[in-house]
Amino acid sequence: MQLEQLREHARGRLERIGNVVTSQVWRLGFASRFLFYLVMHSGTALRRFGLTMKEIYFTGVLSLIIILVSGLFVGMVLALQGYETLQRFGASESLGVLVALSLVRELGPVVAGLLFASRAGSAITAEIGLMKATEQISAMEMMAVDPIARVVAPRFWGGVISMPLLAALFSAMGIFGGYLVGVQLIGVDAGAFWSQMQAAVDLRNDILNGVIKSVVFGVAVTWISVFEGYDAIPTAEGVSRATTRTVVTSSLAILALDFVLTALMFTGGNNQ
Amino acid sequence: MQQSPIVEIRNVAFGYDPARPVLRDVELAIPRGSVVGIMGQSGCGKTTLLRIIAAQYLPTAGEALVLGQATVGLDRDGLYAMRRRMGMLFQFGALFTDLSVFENVAFPLREHLDLPEELLHDLVMLKLQAVGLRGAAQLMPTELSGGMARRVALARSIALDPQLILYDEPFTGLDPISFGVIVRLIRELNDSLGATSIIVTHDVQEALGVVDYVYFMAAGRVIAQGSPQEIRESGEPFVRQFVNGSLQGPVPFHYPAPQYADDLELAST
């Protein structure tokens, strides 16, 4: 009798796990079809580029303050910590290399991506979700205007274009912060700082890979943001949940993708 | 010879769950040029019916013929081509909050027609003048009262001179003056555009003053129909209760519940 109950219990639990897995797989499939449809209907966003420019302003230009200030501070901290470690080995002149490589390869794309997700991604989700809740999306459909082409696609491309630029600015600001602390404050030789950096940072292996990372993160974050907004339950609670999901899912996606990309780009690749 | 109806609903059923259909065996025909009311209690399926007419939902059984075309089987382009001949006023206007009044009304024109800016300006002003809000062109939607927002939305929904205008609860939450304005506009715009209007509403008394014909719905079916006069004089108990707004009648005041005494646990003491 007890065994029967136990079996029943296990089956129930298994069923729930199965349900969660299938619903997640279904959602991923739905999101992929959404992305495909969005890309196929991007004509308006690209033809009337003003629409996309407006979104670049909202997601990119308005994110500048947080990106630049964070970049500056991350670079300054990197220089402090890096100097502390490097001087133990008498290699404090390599500070420029350490700061630049850390930023260009990893911290630039990743931290800028995380900031972008919380500053711009959440705003995109909330805006599209609220447009849905206030029937603006339905109104557009009733005017024979495809909301995915008119509302979603410009936001998507705006985000995809903004993200690599923000990551590049983050890295540049970080290097400047590293220079301020390393050279101006601590007194590392300026010539060594810059020339070692110039010699060690490779255009293809480091900068291009960093740019690729930031493009991938930009696509991932913006895709998640527009999808969560479009798929949000059109109520105050639904939009708030969707916004939270955007930040959580985007952040996890960035970190997971970063691991995969780093593994592909930097393990053994340099020796070839 | 009589013209064919602009909207024909034949034997339509709709439901997310087959066990609990929202609409059952709905039949109606809406003649061109008329203002028709679809009335009934909240939750009776009238908004769902409006969405079937707008082809936002497809019937699970039966057929909806709108502007001479069946909504089932239309592809995206066909659907959009049909909707360009349709206007819809949403319950709370659904104005684009990031665009000014002028740009809201200009939106469908900009999206569908490649007009020179001066002509576009004149067209938008014409539409705003029709709803009496030409002076509010530069305001943002957040600066408008509920009644004004509804009028701007009305100007936007007639921007492309539609043949069919759908109104989803157009009177909800309006003060008596705004209300009177909207009622008058519905009639005037319908007649001056030569359009057909369908009004979904539960404000029966008010709507009876503007419509030519009424379909009365309850529990997903059409239970009565006729001219406003016929509806006012209807012997159908549900219609009578609804038109008079009385507590006595087939619709009970109480939602189905267990015995009051049981809920208060009086029996156990």
C-alpha cells in the first residue's frame, strides 16, 4: 500500500519536472520563431532608419552615464589590485597590459552587458509590456501595422547596434581609469604602461574577440528583452515579472555565453 | 435590390476550452450604413464577438464574413488589407503615449500612405476638427482627460476613412458631457463617412439612443434583437431586467455560493 503511494508520489513529481522541462523547451522554441519572424520583418526598421536611431538613443545614448562611470571605476580598481599583485614579481610596468587585456577580453563586454541588461533591457521589456497592457499593440494591429515590424524590430536593432559601442566605450574608459590610478597616482612609468599595452594587445585575438563577445551579448540581451516584453501577461504584475525575468535571464545568458565564447576563443587558439 | 450585409456572422462558436464555449451559435447580419449595438452583461461574450469581427480571434466553428471576406484562412497580407478598411476604438483609447495627439492621428497615415507633409498636416487637422480637438494637436496623451483621449482615438481610427468602425465600450468612464459628445460623434461620423458602426456596450439606456438596431447577448448567445423601441418594449425577462437595471429578474444579485449559514459556521455552534 505504502509502496503504491510512494510510486504515485514519484510519478507526480516526475510529471511536474517533465511539465516544467517541456514548457521551457516550448518557450525557447516560441522565442526562436519570434526572433526569426522579427529578423524577416526588419525591413521597416532598416528602411526607415530614423525609427532605429531613436531606439539607439534610448538604449545607447541614455545608458552612457552608467557605462562610462562604471568603466572608469572598474579600470581604477583593476589598476589598484593589479599593481598590488604585479609589484610582488617586479612586473609593475606590465600594469597597462593587465588592465587592457582584462577589459578588452572580459570585463568590457561582460560588465557592459550586465549593465546594459539592467539599464536598457529592463526598459525595453517594460515599455513593450505596458504597450501591450494598454492595448497599444492591439491598436496597431487593428490599424494594419505589424507591431513586430514597427515596435519590436527597431528596438531589437537599436540594442544590437548600441551594445558593442557601449562595451567599447566601457573598455576605453576603464583603460583611462587604469592610467589615472596606475600612472598618475601610483607612478608607474607612462611609456612602459602604454608601449607594453600596445605590444601585448592583439587586434584579432583580443580586440576582435572582445567585439564578437559584445555583439553576441547584445543580440542575446535584446532578444530576451523584446521577447519578454511581447510575451508579458498584460497586467501590472505580469509586466513586473517579465521585467525581472529579463534582467535575470539576460545576466545568466551573458555569463554562460561568456564561458562558452572564452573557451572557444582563448583556449589554445593563441598558440596556433 | 438589397445590398449584402457588411458583416455576417454565421453559426459562430468560440472558446478556448471546448467544454466552456464563450460564444455559441451566434448569428447576425449587419446592414451597410447602420449603427448597430451589441449589448449584454459583462462576460456575455460581446467583446469576444467584436474581436471575431475584427479577426483578432478566429471562430472555432461557423464563419465570420467581414467586408465580404471570410476571416478564416486569411493570410497576414489579406488580414492587413481587410483591416485597412476598418477602424477600431478601444475602451480606453489605446493612444500611443510616446506620440503627441497630432502624431497619434498621423500614425496610420504615415504607416500606409506616402503623403507630402503639408497634405498630411491638413488631413490630420481635418480629422481633429471633426472631433473638436484641433486646438489640442500638440498635447501629449497624458495631458488629456478621459473623454478627450477617447475623441483623439476616434479621430485616429477614422484617419483612413474606414468602411466599418468598431467601438469597444466607448462610453465607459465618461462624464455626461463627454458622453453626449461621443454619442453625437458616433452618429455623425457614421453618416458623413458613409460607414457602418458596431458598438459593443453595457450602457444600454444611453446606447439605445444612438443605434438603429440592437443584438442582445447573454451567456454567449444572441437572445433578443430588434430596433431600440422593440428592445425597450421587449417581454424577454433578461432584457427587461437589463434595460431597467432592476435587481429582480433572471440574473441573481448573488454569485452562486454555499449556504450563508454554512459559511458563517452557524450550524456547528
